[in-house]
Amino acid sequence: MPAKPFHLAWFMNFVPDEWDTPLAARGRPMDGQFYVEMAKAMERACFDYILIEDTLMISDAYGGTTEAYLKNAIKGPQHDPSPLAALIGANTTKMGVVATFSTMGYPPFLLARLCATLDHICGGRFGWNIVTSGEDYAAMNFGLDKLPPRQERYDVADEYVALCRQLWASWEPDAVVMDRETHTYTDYTKVRPIHFEGKYFKCRGPLNTAPCPQGRPAFVQAGGSPRGRKFAAETADSIIAWSSSVEAMVAYRNNVRALATEAGRDPDDVKVLFLISPMVGATEEAAHAKVRAITEAPNYCEKALTLMSAITDIDFSQYALDKELPKLTTNGEQGSLEAFAQWGSGKTLRQLCTEQISRGLTGLIGTPVQLADRMAELMDEVGGDGFLITRPTTTLLNWDYINSICNGLVPELQRRGLTRTAYTKPTLRETLKQF
């Protein structure tokens, strides 16, 4: 058993839920209320944060058409995450709220102001999931012909974050004095321009919002490629990591911790959370029956590959399901591709699709007791720091799945002292550093 508890967070895709099942939101979650209630359930279960995923395009990577995406509600329709983050933040009191914003899609000044505003609305519980965008179609929506190479995207992101940090620091923490005797709201000597000039950005500053309750929002990032790992290790408070095998998880965590140390950071301040999709049942057979119902659906592989095509810009419809994948590379999400493909394993594309349920890990289908045993074992073998739970398929997001985690699995983890039973820190950054 781990010597210390581990962190839990939730990776949330803002798309229509499993609209045609009794326990879904009837396909009408677009007013945000379904997700507010979902976040409240996770706050009751003491999750560190809920992360709202985002993309900036509708793909046609699978088969060269948007049909599979729009028919199956994969990566669209997808609302802007910032109003939803505000709505969730205003309706919760302790759990962190993380929204995904692209360094390609927002000018740094507006991003810094938006994050500061959301941190106030969330009472110091807001986080920014920093992405560089990995799809050429997203680039085309912002006036580019295609994405810059990965190296340049992260070079831009380095400078972008540096600029935002300076903007958040352009107000000293005690700049707002509200002194009634002198009729002074803000001490102007504590608010200064930054006069930032870099290779990619130029900004005078200062920011025109009050200082963030946290000083800056918590930073979340998913770095899969070597350059992405370096950026994440140097920047993030929490890292999203793909699960594939225990060996790969150990290697990834050790790598980013070493990179954090090289950057002068305490590696314990970088919480690596591995994506998993536990399937919980009252019995082991009941849990496996849920999996069979998903994977034996006629269009299961198509949905899985449609999603993977969108995030890698690779058309997986051209590959035979019952053969191994050739070695592939992408300018998109390389880490996601490598975790999915498992080159050298001898597995067919169909097998890889089926394994998306367990994300390459064994033992995550069963009863709460069995899953708690396995999650404790994984953290013991990997060394920490926790898990980022997400739905197991492109469509399975309903109250049965949410409740199976929040009211089934989490209480068993809490009973063993493996996850938090209460929030004791006021901000998300402090919550992440608590253990």
C-alpha cells in the first residue's frame, strides 16, 4: 500500500452525454446544469479538480468527412469551457476547476485576464490546462495554413507562459487597499507595466484585473513528446499522463521528475496523474458485462478510431482492424498516439480499440474492493501521484458511470486512507501540494 494517499481528478469532455439511455441527461446538457450536478458529485467525493477538455475545430480526419464526428457527437458540439468553468466554480466551494485554453487561440493578455477573473469566481480554485493545440484544422480556424512544428509550438508556449506570469505579477498582492480615509481603492504604486518584448509576443501591461487569489492559476499540462515533457516538467503543477503499462508509467514519471529537478523545481511539486477509466460493478461479472456491452456494439471500433483520428490528425479508417498498425508519427498528440498504438506488442488494431476501455492496464474492471486493491498496487509500483478518471468510451457519460465512481469506488478508497476525505486547503495549488 502507498505510504501516502494519492490524488484523484476527473477529465471531463464537454459534449452531449449518452443521450439515448435512461440515466443520461436526455442529450440536453448544453445549459451546463448536467455538468454542475456532476461536479457537485465529485466535490462530495473530494476530487482535487475537474478538468474541462476543449478543442477548436470539428474534424474530418477519419475517412475524410465530418460524418462520424457529428453523427456520434465526437469532439462536437463543444462549447467554450470558460463560461462552464465559471458556472461550476460558482456552484461549488472546495473542488478545483480547470479549463483548457490554447496558446494558439487566445492572445496572452486576454488569457491572463480571463484566468484571473475565473480564479476570483472560483475563490482561488481555478486552473489552466495549457495546450498548444494539435490539429491543423484548429490552426486554420485562426488564420494559419497548418500548425507550426511541435518544437516551435512549445517555444511559443514557453514565452506565452512567461508573459502571463508577468501580467499576473503586475499587481502586487496587496495593491487593492480600499482605504476609506484616503478614498483610495488601489495603490497605484503597486501596479506597474511589464513592457514585455519577446520573440513571439509584445505586451505593455499591467493587467487590468485585481490580483489572482492564488497569485496565478494552477497549471495543468499533458506533455507526451520529449519537448512536451520538458515544458510540462518546467511549468505544470499537475501533469496529465496516458496509462499504457506499469513500466511505461514508471518511466514517464521518473523522466518528468528528473526534468523538473534539472529545471530547479522540487519534483514533488509536479503531480503526475494517470488517465484511467475504471469499470465498477456490484460483482466482477457485472463489471465485465458493462465492458462487453460497450465493446460488442457494432460501431465501437469506429467511434474509438474516430476519436483517435481527431487528436492525431491520422486517418485510421485506412488501416485493417485485424492487422497490426504500422509505425506512425504525428505533429498532433504524439503521447496519445504512442499510448494507443503500443508498437511491438503484436496487437491488432481491433485489440487496441478494445483496450481503450482499460487504457492498457489490467485489473481496472471489477468491484470497488478489487479496483481499490489494484489502484493502490499501481501507485505503489509507479511511486505516485494519482489518477485522472475519465469516461471509458467516446459516449459513455451518464449517472450510472458517475455514481459508480463517486458513490462506489471512492468510498472504498477513502475507507483505506488512499484518497482525501475532506478539503483542508483553500486553493487548488495548495490542495495539490498537500501530499
